[in-house]
Amino acid sequence: MSSETTRDASRVTRYDYKMNKLLILTEKCCNTISPVSFLNGYLQEAGKKADEFAIDDITDFNELFALASDYEIIGLSSWGHDRREILDLLYNLRKNKKITVIGGPGVIEEHENFTHSVSGPGEYLLLDLLNGKKLPSFYKETKEPPYKFQLTDFSREKLPVMDNNISVSIRTFDGCYWGKCYFCTYNHNYSNRLKLLDERKASIISNTLDKIVKDIKEVKNNGEITFYMSHASINRKNLEYLLEAIKKSERNFKWVTFIRLEPWVMKYMRDIGSLKGILDIGYEFICNRDLVNKGCFPEDEIRLSLEAFKEHVPVKGNFLYCIPGAEEKDLIECAVNIARIRHCFSSFVLGQLFIEKETEFYRRRKDFHIICHDDIIDYGSSEYGNYMPHFEDYSGFRTLKDYSLFIENNKKFALSVAEIMETEIYSWEDPIDIEVKLPPVDKDKVYNIISKYFVDKDFIRKSIDNSWIYLRKNRDA
Ligand code: SF4
């Protein structure tokens, strides 16, 4: 596929494509090597190949329909694709006797509007379809495809148009060894495969990292390459393998690993820092009650964040709010805890929690006093009945009890956190997603900010004083 076609969808013609049998629709990501490169790394062993079309805001769907009609199989990654016109496009392709496939994170059950839904890696299913095999409409894949990576022609062509910060998602170990957070679907379709790892894999990983870096450097001399590991939460043993792999490599890159802040991580922080690692951490919500069942203790999270700062490990901090059951005191505690470690973050994300199907929040919604308002979801009322069940509840939850108070408290929280992180938001519902480099903040400033929004001054004071004593102890230790 010509890289021109991905940059200007309005000029797409059918003849720009290599016309294999399989077309994968992805989301446009400028500086990321497409997951279709990985798929092709697998398919090419069997002499097959997929074409890719990256949908963006200016995609002409009539032209895309004409293009896609020339393929036998059209696949869609569920990630981010809840746009109605994309779903309608696939629906109509299926009506025209095309085989349509939906896969990717979030697919946990059969989708009636697609010929096949695949939960877990789609490589095997797609190869079988290309070989003309008859397959069930819902397919749950539990095996990991062979660990291989080769930059395809597509990604080599695309490299020159990327800027210097190129990110590559790399399949190291999938899954999450925790798998119990109430809001998370991850373990339903990418179940824990961490156990598949063995020691030999460290060498394979290091060779692969070096090979990819060399391939990219051949095309782009000054490219700065960051590898994102494909797992959701790494465990101790696999972190050791990963560090070993990176030590063996030429270390001409940065890398990001996703981790839960448990006490054992402390031992590895220095190595992570010296090997140019970056930690991507789902803190979710740090208060004394574990509202999402993250299974981490606030003081461990604080201590480890401070250690990361000390060892110059950049930390991407991800937080959630509007969590069912969150009360005023929880929100104050969380705002205080964010303030305690704000200087540790290299980037900071705060977003509202969305309840998805097959999560513990959804399954036990009565216990959590949640009601899901399907009418909030526009595409649920599509005349074609063409919507994705797992997106049904996006933004569609409300707590039954004390709804106004819940919203009011979360509003105060969002505004106070924005002020602590020294960023502006236009409405309390706006997500925050910023690069940061803030100095530590003193406790009087934190008190002034939080008490501007919340009325329980005594609790704010107590919460700050108690935690700042801990901070001092930690510093002195
Ligand atoms: S630690 Fe992360 S991936 Fe694992 S269950 Fe929790 S949110 Fe999901």
C-alpha cells in the first residue's frame, strides 16, 4: 500500500493497493508502527499478506466502501472504532457477502453484525480464513502466535513520513497477572499468558529489539525508538527476563513497561532507570479504600513513585474518577496523594471511568448501585440495529444513590486535581492528558487548593498532615 494513501484518504483509489485478499481497517496513528506489520510478520511465513487502511477524520466512506468491496475479508480492530459510520460500513460489506471480522481488545462475545468475532489474538483465525477454512462465528483464541517480527514493506515505506519519535508495540508477554480490577476487560480476551515465558525468550527479545532498531535506523538515521511492551501488567519473573533482554541488547532505544506498584518493584527501580525504562502505571485511584480492587496499597504506590523519581525513571501516571462508591473523603485522599507525587510524573492522565460489559462493575452493578442508561448511547438506536454491544455502556452509568452528590464531589475532585497539576480544563468532565515536569508542591498550597473546592476542612488538613509526616519519614529513611 502506498503511504500516500494513508495520508490523504480523499485520494484513495483501488489501484493504490496491492490487492491481497485481506484488508484490515485500523486507526490512523502517525508515529506508531502498525499492528498489521506484526500480523504480516506471521502471515508471510505462509506466503500471505494483509493490506491495511488507516481510517482518519477525512476518510471518504463511499470510496472506502468501493475499495473494501474488492477484498474477500475485511477485518476491523475494535480499539477506538465505535464510530457509527465505520460500523455501518462493515455492516453493509457483510450484506454484500463479504466476510467481516472484528477483533482486538474489548471483544469478549459474538457480535451479530460481523461474520466472525475473535477474542484474543486474531492471527490464527485470519490465516485459516485466508486458507478458506470454515470457522465458527465466535472464536476465542488462547494461543499466542509465534514470536516473530519483521518490518514489512508497508512499515518501511511509512517510516520516512514519521517524525523522530517512533514507537513500536512489541509482543513480549501478553496479559495481566492480577486481572481483578472491577473495571477491566483485559483478562477476558487477553488472558494471562505470562506463564508461557521461558529463559530463552530473553535472547529472542533482545535480538528482535536490536533488529528492529537496525531496520529503522537504515531508513531513519536519527529516529528515536521507543518500544511499548504488549502486556498489561508485568510480574516479577518476566520483569527480570525483560531487564536481562535489554541488558543483552545494544540499548539504542527507550522502552515502556506496564506495571502495578507492588513492594517487589523497589528492587528493580535502579536497573529500570539505568536501562532507559519508562513506567506506565495505572494508579487508577489512590485512597485508603480500594474502590476498583487494584490490590495495591497507597503508601507502597507513593514510596515507589518517589523511588522512580530518585532513579530518574519517567512515570506515566493514569488515574480514574467517577468511580462507583467514591465518597467525598476518598476523593480528598486521592487529590492529596496525587499532590504528594505530582513531581514524579512525566505525563499525567485523568479520565472518567466508563463501565464496560463483562467487567465486575457491570456484572455486579446492583451491588455497586450502578444503572446503565442505554439511551445515552446514540448508536444503540441506529436504524440498522448496528452497534457494538461492548460499547453499549460507555458513559452510560449513573449511581442510583445520591447521584447529584456523586457528580458534585467528582466535579470538585477533577477541578482540584487540574489545579494541583497546574493545567486548565474547560469543564470538569474534560479528561486531562498532559506531559508534565512539575516541582514538588508544599502542603499549604495543597491545602489551599483542595479546600477551595471541598468543605470538610478538618479532614483535608488531617489527610495532608498525616501523609506529609509519612513523606518526611520516607525522605529521612
Ligand atoms: S492491573 Fe491493569 S490490566 Fe490488570 S486487571 Fe487491573 S486494570 Fe486490568
